Amino acid sequence: MTVHSSDGIGIANLPNQRHKIVAKRGAHFTIMVVGESGLGKTTLINTLFSTELSSAKNYNRRHHKQLDKLTEVEIIKAELEEKQFKVKLTVIDTPGFGDYVNNRDSWSPIVDFIDDQHEAYMIQEQQPQRSEKSDLRVHACLYFIRPTGHTLKPLDIEIMKRLGTRVNLIPVIAKADTLTQNDLFTFKQRIRDVIAAQNIRIYQPPIEVDDEASAEHARILAEAMPFSIIGSTEDVQTPDGRVVKGREYLWGVAEVENENHCDFRKLRSLLIRTFMLDLISTPRRQMETRKYGERKVKKFNNPKFQEEEEQLRRRFTEQVKAEESRFRQWEQHLITERDRLNKDLELAHSTIKSLEAELDNLQVGYGRGSGRR
């Protein structure tokens, strides 16, 4: 039944009520950045949100940490406010990924972290008290591709396959200002071909068929993937006198927000301005290989600890050998000491016997002398 009234009954105010609730509560957005060191992940995040969420990495410290040969997971939290609307932002960085000669299973800590956060959230959802939940599920993952100009490396393919089934994967070409426009176009096409051939899942913005302008914008963003990115938080002056965010070279200025130079504005529109809500509310595609509520399979031979386990085994073996050598030396010393004491004892016995013989001789001689008298 449809009720007609000049003023209505107030159903149309429901979006306004929802807007007040959301505006008061704010939002929570978690973004993960994955890629080799030196590709500008920290710089891009700072550029995206126009603030210094994370300071520049100390490369000397990075080289020292490479001795560990482990991919780490670092969590950075911040609260951003714009026009009285607050967003609790969580940035998850993965230092150490892809920085070694042997990068086998270097993706395991990243994949394990994503799976663990999903499982932790599911456990909280099953509890009677769910008023305060800790949610670190990844809403979007930026995967940084090194601008080689060739194609994706085997390591890129392996981790993108695993990330694509767990999170909203968004591939980006880092430091796009190091490639010419023709090389960048060819590089993008090669990456798209590999993504299609390897069945790698990447995030596709939803297309609203009833809104032609929005649908066209979504198609433009989808066709631009992988996004070519230039990151910079520094203000530079262009030849025509404008002050922009970018990088200054001898040949000119590479502008961050110039769509003729890179796809930064498209990436920002996808992540923040247009499709952030969809990234947050998209049903999680995580845990495809495991049913809901099924316990995570424990890996008894975790690859990231195999080398450390081998080192501990070698160290234990060396210590055992050293202790055995010390015991043998001590045993040999005891045998030598025993032999010396036995010889001393034998010498003492022979001395005693000789003394007893001399005593007997003296007694015999004394007895004969007394008999003659």
C-alpha cells in the first residue's frame, strides 16, 4: 500500500539520519602497501593523504636489517579530519619484501598477516560482546611494480596471485617519471597481458548502469590500471610560474596531479574520493581455500624460519662437538694422570721392597755378628 501525503511520513529522512550517524562515528580505512624497498611507498602514502604519516626510511638501517632476511609487517595509525569528518587510517607497510637474492616464500608473512586479521575478526563476531571490535582487515592493497619497462617478474606474479584472492588488489607502477610515455604505454599493456594470462584478480570499480557519468568514470579508472604513479611531497615551481607538487629535473617538472604526467589523480579518486566506501564494504574474498569457522592449517615447516632453524642446528652441533672434544681431552688427561700415579705407585712399591730387602739384610748381618760373640 502506498501512502500519499503532501508532507510525507518522514521515510525520506532516513538517509539524513544515516548521514548523521556516519558523520558522528567516522570511518575506518586500512590500506596495505607491498613492494620492494626504494619504490616510493612511503612517499606515495604521504602524498595521497597530504600529510606525513610516516617519515622517510633510513636506508643504512635497511641494509643492516637485511641480515635478518625476513619480511616484516609494520602498522602505522593516524586520524585524519576533513570538514569535520574523521577517518581512522591504518597503513600497513611490508619492509624487507623482495630485497634479497633468494625471495622464496617472502610473501608468507604478508599472506599470513591478512589471513590472521580476517580470522581474528571472525572470532570477535562470534562473541556475545561485540561492542568494541579490533578490525585490521585490509580494505585495499597497493602493489608497487618496479618500472623496468619489460614485464612482471615471477615474484610479482606469485604474490599478486595470492593477494588478489584475499584483498582488493590495486597494481601501481612506481616512479613513472623514469619512463617515457611510449615505454610506459607498452609496459602497461604487457602488465595487463600478464594479469589476464595468469588470472590475477585485481580490483574492478563497480559500474552503475543507471548513472552514465559514474559508469564512464569507473570504466576510465579500470582501463587506466595499472596506475602510473609519481610521488612527491615537495612544492616545485613550473616554468609558467605555478607552484605544484612534483619533481624538478633539468628538462622540466614532473607534476604529481597532472594527468598527462601520471595517474595519481585517478588513483586518489579510486581510493578516496569515489570508491572508498565500496572498498570498505566489498565482501571480503579472503580465505577462499578455507571454510567459515575452519581452523587455520598450521605450518610445521615455516619457510621463513627454516634458515634460522638450520643455523641453530649447526650451532648446536658445533657446541656438542666442542663439548665432546673437551670431554675427550679431559678423559685423556685423566688417563695420563692415572698412568703417572700408577707409575709413581709402582715406583713407591719397588722402593719399599728394596728398603725391606735392605732391612732384612741388615737384620741378618746383625744376627750373625751377635752369634760370633
